[in-house]
Amino acid sequence: MGKPLGPRLTPPGPVVDGEAAERVREDLSSAAKQGGWSDDLDAAWPALAPMVAASPYLAALVRRRPERLRDTLVADPEARLAEIIAATEVLAVIGSDADDSAEAEAYAALRRLKRDMHLTLSLADLGGVWSAARVTQALSDFADAAVRAALAVAAQALRLRGKLISAADDPRGPVPGLFGLAMGKHGAGELNYSSDIDLSLFYDPEITATAFAEGLDVQTWLNKLAQGVTRLLSERSGDGYVFRLDLRLRPDPSTTPPIVAAPAALAYYESVGQNWERAAFIKARPVCGDLRAARAFLDELEPFVWRRSLDYQAIADVHSIKRQIHAHKTGEGLVAAGANLKLGRGGIREVEFFAQTQQLILGGRDKRLRAPRTDQALAALAEAGHLGAPTADDLTAAYWRLRNLEPRVQMLEDEQTHALPEDDDARRAVAALSGVEDLAAFDAEVEALLVGVNRRYGELFSDEEDLSSPFGSLVFTGVEDDPETLATLERMGFSNPPSVAATIRGWHHGRINATRTARGRELFTRLAPKLLTVAAETGAPDPAFRRFSTFFEQLSGGVQVMSLFLAQPALFETVVRVMAFAPRLARTLGRSPAALDSVLDARFDRDIAEDSGVLSEMAREVETAADLETAMNVVRRITREQRFRIGMQVVTGRAEVWAAGEGYADLADAAIRALSPHAWREIEARAGAFAGAVAVVALGKAGSREMTAGSDLDLMTVYRAEAPDAVSDKKGWSADVVYGRFTQRLIAALSAPTAEGELYEVDMRLRPSGSAGPVAVSLPAFRDYYASAADTWEVMALTRARVVWADDDTFATEVADAVAEALSHPRDPATVRHDAREMRALMTRERPASGFWDLKLNPGAQVDCEFAAQVARLTGLAPLGVSTLEALATPGLDPALGESWRLHQTLNQVINACFRHAISIEEEPEGFQNRLARLVGEDDFAALHDHLATLRARAHAAWAAIVA
């Protein structure tokens, strides 16, 4: 027979609150006197006083049930433990054939037994009777019994309802075919004082189906069974709870039921199982239910957990479990106050990962290395020569010291916490329970302990690529958020770190095409920290990550793209920056990830002004297209890729404003030239041959070759019939009908959405008579209109007219000459200035500027400058031509006009490359504002604002002088 616990107890440390201890003693003394165990209390009090003084939870526990303290003090702790576990196991037997009251009785009994267990372990641990290893094993043994009892009682509840029809004493367990695996610290026999218990529940569908009544949905009732087990163990009542039960260490817990079919689980692990899940199964063991089925399941899973051969990439991916944690060569930033002893730097997890990563790599060929307990694993690695004995000894000692400290933190208030209190008094209580009187000495010891572990951890795979971030650790293993990782994401500037972490974990689980293969997940493990770091460095991490997610989740496969990003980090950084500040470009990638293929083309980085041959390629592909729809798709695909190319060069500052404008215009020209012949052939096929010619004229920014990514196409079609009464061969259509139908077909070819998306919006309102006139204009009518009927504003618009395509070169020249003729008609300069001034005033009244950052309508902004260029051409101050900048560069004109137009056009180029819709620049991220400023040579956004205001004032004065 063993010795009673009371006389064997020794004080754990000093009494931190003598008054609190004395109040507890007074209450206990009264109960002890009545119960006749005052001598036992007095003998144990020197050891009990420091405990109850430091731990309000223990003080409340002994005050609430003094008789339980007596029973614990007078019993041998091993015998007391055996008694508690035996009483718990009896609940499983009673629960198997009890009536409706059994569940309530078990519910209360489990909580009472848990309190008895806590009290016994606390006293034996703090009083120096049991080692930390013995305490953790005892807790694990009790957890085993509690889980088995809860399963039996919950199953009996279903049996009493007629849902479960198997015998209560079936040798295969309460529910045949159903089994539970103890995971994590529970599986390894390392449970802590306030640990969760990780339980994975599985079932064999063929066997379990026979255990339920016919016609029932087995999964539904298994889910209810899981709920029953969880309620019995985890629900809080006035008597507390037993264990917090965590069922999430199952395949993809966000998408699977709490009890998973074993075949589905095996298929998951074989196809998308991750290395951290392999590591979790190192500690797995059968604990409840059909133990034979559990052992068979683990046998089938062995090749997944213990791989006999691993290639370099697989080994590197195992290394990543360790490398996601930010290891430091020094103790910088490691302080005791607030230190997370489990998940923080230098904590328990680092020791566990140190062992498990090496077990996963080496354990497939050496079964000696498969030990579930961390200390045993370190010893086995050292014995096999994979780890130096000093390192193994240091880490083992540190591990148990940390495991000793952690429960003392939890004992203060029975809280599931792993962090040392930041409050000095609370931390002093932990120090007292740890045998240290001086707080400064305690803090120094803890800090040295953490530094030592973190240094050893940093030495493992030290030459490998770092998978943390300069901002801190980025750990996405497991099923719950890592506190250090959430703190890192918060430092990075993410507004919702748990959401970001959940998204990354989902990708790791293979829920998207890009990470569905093992190789894809290995590459993503390397890419994830780079993605988050670059997103943070943009200054706008939320939109960068959100838009990258859209793009990434649309990929049909991820290996090629992720390999490209890892091989070309500068390109990857550029893409993520684009995601942050350029939703238009991000949308292109999100909707058409294949657009990124154009980046692989050697021509992608060529200057925009340089002929890359892509537009000729478009013409050739369209020429051989079987029909107009095919041609439309070809044009849209190539245009999208080239818009993306130009936009990337604009937002990165590589493209000059004039080059970007001409690049977009060249692209529009190529689209018109490619689709016009197809549109004409369609009309000709329906109407028959027609003797005549047609030309397409570009106006507005398309005509002046100053387009942006958001520009529409201002077009006009001009035609000539060989004879006034000419008609088409088949339909007998007149010229206005033939060319009107052609124009409509061309508009549709340029603007209708197809499988490849949209192309351009087309605006025909700048034609003679605008919307009131015919969609196609005959050349004689064109000449007559501009000679006698056109308003000044219409002639101003004509200054930017340019023939883009004609079905006859001679007719193209005729139309160009007609435009020049219209612009050369004698005009009264005073009338032109008056009309332009009045039109600008009307615009100001009817369409005032929306705010300071309206780059078009503000006085001195783009409209003033463009009107000035057009008036200058019509009044002889500047030569004819389509370029606004060339007109404004004419000697004699105020340079402020050209400077203002160039600056506003540059800003417009960047903003339109970034955004599809009007924005409020003041509300955009500061990073975007300053980037915009730097692209035009200003130090920051405030400087850009001031420069714009000054330049606009000068340009507006110059405009006023021209039209005065």
C-alpha cells in the first residue's frame, strides 16, 4: 500500500498572498474540525498555503468540497488516480444499458470526477510528488476513460430512441464500425492541466449501417451522436466541464461532418493530405469505439504517414513545417511578460516541430523513430545518430520545463491559456508555483529558456529558404488560427487576419485547382509567405490579397504559374502591386488568368512604341477565321492581352504617356482593320455585291491617338456609291441601306460581348447631325455638311479625325482630303473663339467638375487644353494635325497648356489603367496616392495636389487668352 499524499507534499514556493491563504485556512479548519481531520490539514498546510495563495481556482476548489481535499490528502495518489479512472470507466458500463436518467447522471458524475482528478494532480504536481511526465500521462489516462464513457452514454441515448439497434455489449463497441483516435497530446499521453482533447472520429459505412434502424440516414444520426459526446464532455454547467473536445483534426473540417467515413478519409489523405496532417498522425492511437477497426485504419494510413522514399521537393515541404516559424539568431524581442509558452518563439511547439519534421523524413525507413512522445522522439533521433546528444538533452530539458510552467499558468484561474501574464502580480504567482520567489530571476530564467529553444530551432534546416516573413511567423498548419500568425498578419496591415488565415489554409487543403496536386501545394507553401509580405509592402494588403485570391482561384492549374512567380520574384512583386492598386488589370487576370501567359512572351517587355509583331499576328489569325464570331474572339483575346501589357507598363512607369496613348490607338486601329472586312463580307453575303467604297474614320481620342485603357471609340463611316441609283445584287438595297447595315454590323463586332469578353464601347454621335442623322454618311453629304451646316464644336471635333480603314486605298485618300478641306474652309477667328468660349461655359454650367481630382472638366485641365489646341488649329495659330500635344507645342502658345495636358493625360493614363470606373482619389490607399505622385515626378500626394493647382491656374489663363 502506498503512502498518503499529504505528508509527502512540499511547498512549491513562497506564499504570495498571506491574507488570501489565511482566509482559505479558516474555512478549511472549520470543516476539518467537524470531520476530524485537522491533523491532516495542519500537516499539509505549509505546502497547501503557497498553492491556494497563488491560485484562486485551487482555493475555490478546496473550499467548495473540503471533504474531497481530505480524501485526496489521506490517499496514495496512485491509488486515488486508479479509483477516479475506475469510477469513470464504470460510467461506460452503466451507460450501456441504463434508462433515460443515465445521461444526466453521467453528465454530473464526469464533472465531479474531473474535479477530483484536477485536485489530485494539482497537489501531486505542485507538491513535488509527481513529475510533469507522470502528470501528463495521468491526465491522458483519465481522458481515455472519459471519452469512452461519453461515447457509450451518447450511443445508449440513441438506442433508447430506437435509432441504434446494435447490442449495447457488442464487442465492436457502442456503435459497431465507429472508432475514435486520440490525437495530439492526448494521443501521445502528454495532456496538460487545461488541454483540449483532440479526437478524430471515423466509421466503416458497411458495418455502421447495420447498427442503425432501417431507413435512417446514418450520417445524420452519427452527427447527433457526435453532438451528444461533445455535450457530455465540453458543455459548461454549474459544475464546470470535463474537457474541451476538439473534433477538427479530421479531413478538411470546414467541409466534412464531425464523424467521417473511413474510406473517404483515406482517399483524402492519399490525394490532398498535408505534411502537418502526417505529423498529427505520429501521435494518433485508438481510444474508443471499435478498436479493431481503428487499428486497421491506422495500418492503412501508415504509407501516408511513414513514407519510405521522399524526393527533394517532398522533403523541402516537410521542412516548411518548421520554416514557417520566424526563428532568430538572438533573443531579440523575447521577454517573459506575455510570452506564449506553447505557440510563441522558443515555445513547446518549436520543440515538437523540431522532432516531428525529422521523424517524417527519417521514420519511413527506421521504425525506431516513430515514437509518439516528444521526449522519446528526441532520444530516438539522438540514439540513431541524427541528432547530437547535447542538442537532444537541451531540448528535452527545455521541453519538460516548459510543460511544467504551462499548467502553472492555467492553474491560476482554470483557463485555457498558454501565455505568461503580462501583469507582474499574476506572473509572480506563476513564479511562486514554480518555486521562484524573485520575479526578476523568474523572468530571466524564462527568457533564457525561450532563447535557448529558439536558437536550437533556428539551427535546424538553417540553409533552407525562409518561409516566415520579416513581419514574423506565418504558420498555416493545423485547423485553428496560430496566435503568432494572426499577430503577424495584423502587423502587415490586414484588417481581418482570421479571414486571410482561413483562406490560406483552404488553399493548402487543395480546395482550388492551383493546389489540388501535391506539387501545387508544395509550391504554394513557398509562395504564400512571399504573397503576404509583398501584399503588405504595397501599403494596401486587403485589396491586393482579395484580388490575388480572385485570380488564383480561377487558375485551371497552378504549377506553371507558381513556378514562374518563384523563379521571377520581380515579376511576382509587380503582379501583386498591380493587384493592390490596379483593379482593372487585376480583373483581367481574375477573369482570364490566361492573360498571364502573355507575360511569358518575350515581346511582353518590349517598348510599346516598338513593333512587336503581335498586331500583324492578329491580322493573320483574323484573316483565316472561319466566320465573324471567330474573328471577334481572336481580336478580343489579343486586345485583352495587349491592353494588359500596356497597362502594366503604364502603372510601373515604364511607358511614356504619348507611347501609351499611341499603343492603345494602334490596338484599336488593328481591331477595326481586322473586323471591318469580316463585317463587310457578311453584309455582302446577304445583300449581294455593291459598287462603291466605304471608310471608317476615328475621332476623339482614338482619332488623335491619345487613348487610355478606358477610352471608347468615336467613329464615323463615310461611303461613296458608284452611281446615285446603285443597288445591291441580291436584295436590291440602296447605298444608305447597305452601308448603314455595314456600320451596324461593325459596331456590333466591336462592342458586343462574346466568350472572350468585351472589346470597346462605340460612340457614333460625332457624325454629321449626330444621333439624328444616318449612321453612315455619303462623301458628298459629308462635304456639304461641313461646308455649310456644321457648328463650330463639330468642326473642332473634326480636327482629330483620321481614316483608320477603307476597302479602297484611293477612297481612303479622298476621305482624308475631304476632312482636310472641311478644316481649311475660311472661318472668322473671332466667331470660332466666341463659340468655343460659349461651349466651354455651357459645359461648366451643365457638367461642372466633380471635385479637385476631376482631371477632365476642372478649369485648366484636359478639356481646356484640348479646346485650346482645336481653336488654335481652326484660327491658324497651329498647323492642322490630330495630336493635341503637337498643337500645344506650337511656338507662340503658352507652354503651360502643353505642360498641363501632359500631366493630366499621364494621370489619366495611370488611373484608367488601374480602374474601370470613376474613383475618388482621396479615398484610395495612401500607397496608391504616393505612387501616382512619384510616377509624375512629385515627392508625395500633397506635392502633386499643389503642383496641379498651380499648373491649372496657368493653363486656364492661357486658354482664356486664346479665346478672348
